[in-house]
Amino acid sequence: MKLHTATFTLDTEEGTAPYVDIKPHLRQIVKASGIHTGIFALFSPHTTFAIFFGEFAHVYTTQGGE
């Protein structure tokens, strides 16, 4: 089984709830891994975060508003 580990950093503004599109970061990680099938696990140590996808994509602006 092949394993690949990578990291990336996001800078956000204090006091806001930004919604950041991380797909470009994730696509680059997958491409660099050379892995074509499997499981992608995402971990964010020491932070509070949530991942929205699909049905929530149209609800929020990048500044966190509706």
C-alpha cells in the first residue's frame, strides 16, 4: 500500500468565518502523490474547521455570509 503525506497552510482573517476553496490544494497533493485510487484523509491539528461540499456550495460567500 502506498502512502503519501503533505501539508499546506491557509491564512485567514481573525474574527471572520471565511469559506476557503481548498480544492486546488487537494488536487495538487493528489497529483504529486502519484496515487490514482484510494482514500484521502484530511486532518487539521489544533484548529476548528469544517468541510462543506456539494449541497452547501451555493449557500455561503467566501467571507462567510449567506
